[in-house]
Amino acid sequence: MAFTTRPYLNGIGYVPYYSKDLVPVEEAAERIERLNAKCVRLWHPFATLMDAPDRLRSEVVDFFHGVYSTLRKHGVEQIIALNHDWFLPDETGRPHFAGFAVPHRDTEAFAPFLQWYETMWRTQAREFPEVDGWETGNEMNHVPFLHASDAKEHGDFTLLDRADLCTEMMLCSARGIRSSAPQSLIVMPGMAPIGGERIGVFANNVAVEYDGMVQTLRRIYENIASGKFGSTNPREYFDALCWHPYYAVQNDQGDWRYVCPDDAWVRLNNSVYAVAEEYGDAGIGCYLSEYGFNDNGDAQADAQLAEYLAAGIRLAKEKMPYVQSIQVYRLLNIMDVPGVVDDYSLFDWKGGKLLAKKKAYAVQACFGGSGSLD
């Protein structure tokens, strides 16, 4: 489906809680405005915001309300809040954050987990009506972001196991959100381009990795159609598809190299969207909620990757009409561990100030922004 207007196509990822002590929200929002990013995917971590599934931390809540207000002031038109945290009971039965682990679906611990999970989303959606949409997880097809809390007893999950879990968790998160904010857009957890059970050397790594997203999405639609997961209506689970269209290949020795997005990249993304069409969901929109390249702090690499970044944005605009937002990963290089940086960023924090990379100026040009980025 071609959307006649795509007002939120220009997107950016922003993690304000990590950077708040170094880069004021106002300063970050000014950069977002000069980029002309209209949609922000914002890390909204329940682990930071909550003490229990139904109990919020008031001082952190106030901070996030302030973030959202500031972004609106600087021209952001759509806020998509991302969470991929949840509670499990500790040895005493008290809630603690689980580190992306869940129990197996056929154990006694699973149903209580889902109840807590739905309560968390209900509580957050009620508190934050200014959030336009919620991305209800991150890379749940990828082992680091969804694995077994009871792996010693039952083993870890397969790719299809994770798709089954994601189906259950999406239904609960959507129910929680809609009970508090029925108007909210619900974006499915962004899928990672990961294939099978491992990250390793494959003869055709990119095709295999994107095929992992195809397998995951197909399993989700199969689960919904089966009637065994609580509803046969996909809109009870999500309103928009979501995946992360990273693009790199490996040579025969297993060495990675980035390549510039091209028509082959478009075809890979189309292969994922084709699953929705296959299951009668043609016309659903898609959020590419992480798209970017890691320059590893190298200025020469940044200059080349700026061209790659721009090429993908242009292709999404020109040849992928189902994409409602392409959200560049990420605004700032600041992480939650001192001294650790994320070089996918458009801006570096160095010497007490923000420095724009070539990638930032490439995105600004693609987005139709203006103004100094330094």
C-alpha cells in the first residue's frame, strides 16, 4: 500500500535518560528540530520508571513528562515510546526486573508473568497520554532480548519459540495499553535481522538474516490465525509492523562489511512485508525503528557511512511505500555505562559539547532540515 501522506517518515532514536546529565533535553531537542525529524522513537524503560508492575517512580515520571513536552515544543509530531523491560518474582515473590528473561510458556510461572506484564503497560499508558504510540518490545527474535529464565531446567528458546512468546506478549501489552489509552498506536516489537539460532558465518549472511525476520513474522501471523493465542484479529496485537533493516554482509572468512543500501536491500525488506500481504494484512504500515551504521569512531568511515545512510533513507522514501517512519539509530553516542559509547550515533559528546558527524548532516539533508548542528 502507498500511503498518500507520510508525515512521520523522518524519524530518530533518542535515549534521554542515559544522556540527561551531560546533554540537556533542550539541547538534544534543538538538534532533533534542526534535523527536521518529526517522529522520535524514545527509550522509555520501565525498569527506570517503576518499582512494581503498578507502581511508578514519581521523580522519573516527571522527567519523562518534561522530555515529551520539550520534544513537542521543538516540532516533534509523533512520539513512539519503546520499552523492553518487565518484572518477574524473586525468591520471596517480590517483583524484580528480569533482564529480558521469561519462563517457558508451559510452566506455572508463565500466566502470572503475563498478568504483571499487562499491568505494566496499562499503568504506563494511563500515566503518559502524551505518547502517541508504543513499541511493545525490542528484537524479541534475538537471543539477548528474549531468553529463558528457566533455561537450566527446560533449555533456551528457539527462533520459533521466541515468535510464540512474542505473540503472547504482544496481546497482553496491547490489552494493557488499550484499556488506558485506546487511541494509542501499537507498534510491534522491532525485529532484528537475525537468522536461526545463532549469529555466525553463513554463505549468504544477509539473506539468511532477513529470512529470520520472515520466519518470525510468518510464525506470528500463523499463531494469530490459529485462534490458540486469544484472538484471530491481528489488530488485537499490533497496528504497525516493525523491523530493523541493518545491512551488512560477511565474506567467506566471516568478516563483516557494510554495503550501501541498494535495490537488493529493498527486495529484502519487501520480502518481510510480503508476509503481511500473504496473511491478508496488505496495507498495514511499517516502522523501521532502527536503521544506521556504526563508524567505530573513525572519521573516514563516518564520511562513507553518511552516504550509505542517505541512500537507505532515499530508497525507503522512493521505493518502500509501506514505510511510515524510518527511525535513524541513534541521536547521541552516550550510553548508560561511563566511558562506553555507541558509534551508530549522529552526534558525539566530546570535550563537553556535542559534535555533529557527517552522518548527521547527511540525515539533515535527506530530512529537509536546516540550521547549524554543532
